[in-house]
Amino acid sequence: MDSLINVFDVLAHCHKVQPHPVIRASCAQEKSLSDRAFCAEVGRIAIVSLYDELSLYPKPGLVSLVDNGSHDDMTAETFLRSLFSLRHYFVRMAEAGMRQQSFFTLKHLGIAAEKRMMLATGGVNTHRGAIFAVGLLCASAGVCRAQKTLISASSIRAALVSEWGAELLHHAQDIKGNSHGIQVANRYAASGAREEAALGMPSVFEIALPMLKTTLGKTDCWERARIDALFALMASVSDTNVYYRGGSLGAQMVKTCARDFLARGGTGSTDWREYAISCHRRFTEKKLSPGGAADLLGATCFVFRVEKRMGRHSPPPLAQGKARCLNDDGAGQ
């Protein structure tokens, strides 16, 4: 069908010949099916990317498949139920992006997704930040599709800012409500997910994604790449989850541990795993949980995966003897 479309495009351009109405209808149907498949794939990548975050360990203070970290109210099973409830939401966000809908529409899709998540988890907030951040990135990928722009990190970020930047800025300045993030913003003057989105998610595109790609290029290891990206986020982000649980002292502890980890060489250090586990134990004792960094790690994995899958940019080829660390889908074994 693609070759048939190309033939008629050439004829129409060079000889002013219009395709038969039946052919035009067939081509339009093919495009519609292709667009639906694109949105479905974006949604699938979003879910896989959030599983990338959940399955990672050691992950200081956070829920993983190994333990519950600093949380008494949620387990990995809770997160999996949440992910199942969100499987259609990310597809709808990509579709809304393709139609270049307003932020008002995106916001209401997010609110509905949040309600489904809370119903699935029994009232536990597992993915509110990811619903916001990864949902916006799905919509931005949809904009790229609608504009026939190559899917890449830079084009996704540009679409986010150009389509909804002004509305996101207004949203960031609205500090009404009683969410944990708003409480922290009012008390500590700490920025949160709203400000991050309004600025085009600099923590994802300027900090975590370069770190993830750099470590992946050096090690061919998806696990190590995610660990380094997470610690880079913890070292730089003003995490409202941490402020809410531990105040300024807790936030400083998280940043200090993360910066020490990176100063030691990150996962390039021979004892990186032991050091990360020691951070995990310290955070768990203090009930600290850098959930904002975790959400941004999921967003980072999404950008990497969607660029790899739908763009022209691929990760470095695997070195001999390291194939078990990274499979062809970019996920750890």
C-alpha cells in the first residue's frame, strides 16, 4: 500500500493526475489504521518504560520487585495493578496529541486516569506523577506524528513546549489545592512536576537522558544506565516527595547520597551496587522516597525507547560478551 500511495503522489505532482476516489478512500483508511497503530505502540512503550522503573534495583527508598523501600502502603503488586489500569490512558494521550488538543483536554484525560489508578490500587497513589509526565510525552509524540516530524528527543521536547508550554506555565503558577506537591511548594519554595513540564522537562532531556545514553554507550548495560540516570536525577531534582516526607534535611540527605554515588564513578565503581544498597537502607530507615525522581526516570526511559523504536537514533551496538545485559528491546535481562 505504501508503494501504491507513492506512485499516485508522483503522478499527481508531475502530471496533475488525481487518484481515483476509491484509491483516495483506501489511502485514507490505511493512514487511519497506521495512526491507530502508532498510538497503540506509544501506549505500549509508556507502560514498558514505567515497568523499567519499577523493576530496577537497588533504588534507594523506592518500591521494586525486591522490596517495598520506605513504603508501608504499597508493593510491586500495587504498581502492577496501577499499570494495568493505565494501559489505555497513554494511547488516548497520543491520540489527543495527534489531534493537537488543548491542555484542558489533556488535563481531563489525566484526571480520569488518576481515578482509574486509585480504584485499581485501593486509593494508593502509585503513578500520579507519571500520569502527568509520561502522559505529556505521549501527547508530544502524537504531535510529532501529526506534523510528520522525525520522532526524536529534541522533536518531542519541542512539541511539548510549542503546543502546551504557555498553558503549562499557567498551570504551574496555580498553587491552589492541597496536594503534597503544592504543600511543599508553599512551604519550601521547591519546584515540582508542574514547573518541570512548563520548562520542557529539563531534568529528563538535559540530565537523565544524556546520563542514560552515556552509561549505555560505555557498558551496554540497561541496568547500569538506569541506575546512573536515577542517581543523576536524585542529585539535581527538588523532589517534592522527599520534602514532604523528610523536609529540608531529608532533601539534602538524598542529594548528598546521590552526588557521592556519582562522584565515586557511579556504576563505573567496582562497589557501586553495595553503595547503592547502603543508600537504600539509609533512605528506608528515614522513610525517604524520591518518587519524583522515579517518575522522571520512567519518563526518561520512555523518551529513549520511543526514539529508538520510532526514530532513526539507536543505542550503540552491543560489545561481544555483553549481550545478556541489553536485549534488542532496550530492556535488561
